[in-house]
Amino acid sequence: MKTAAESPGRSGRRGVPWRSRTLLAILASTAALPLGVPMLSPVLPAIGEHFGIGDPSASLVFTIYFLPAVLLSPLIGMFVDRVGRRRVLVPMLASWGVAGLLVAFAPSFEVTLLARFRAGHRGRVGVHRDGHPDR
């Protein structure tokens, strides 16, 4: 017996293709940006202690993560519209992961901030809606 996701509907189309790499990439990108803050909030004091800085300075890891949203969203949106989401999304998600690893192993607070900026920039691509869904 086929499940609802496997049986064709009235239009002859199947349900949600949960095993699709494209769908998984889109779901991952949707989760990428919001996870940038809650995962670091509990360790903010440890970040300050590790780098020998106070809590106000350590909280820059949040500000710098969302700064690309303010500065680069229009440009990223135009780029995604021009090139196509699929061609941009997967490389940017991979780069987001690399930036996240760099944050984890950053030798200085400055490198941490740079990596957080890059992670915020890369994560922005997943939340942009483009006008060309077929690309």
C-alpha cells in the first residue's frame, strides 16, 4: 500500500519528494540563518573568557552575523535573480558550513568576527525569494 506522499494526487503529481537533494538544500538553508544566534547564546560568556574580552564585545558575534542582512540583502537578491537560486544555494551553504567551522577554530576574536560575517552573508541566500523559480 502506498502512502499519501508516494501516491499520485488528482493532478498526477506525487507528494513531497523528501529524498530530493534540492529540497534538502532548501530546508537546510531555511534553518541556517535562525540557528546563528541560539547556538551561540549559551556560550557567549565562554567566548568572552576565551578571547579575554567582556560580554559587550563578545556580543558582537551576533551583530556581525546579522549585518549582511542589512547591508547585502538587495545585492544578494539581485544576484540570485540573475544567476538562479539553484546555482547559488548549494555553494553558499557549503561556504556557510566552512565559515561555521572557522568560527569554531578561530585563533583570534577578529577571525571569529570575520567568519561570523561570512557565515551571515552565506546564510542570507537561503532566505531570499527569487522571481525565477524554474532556475
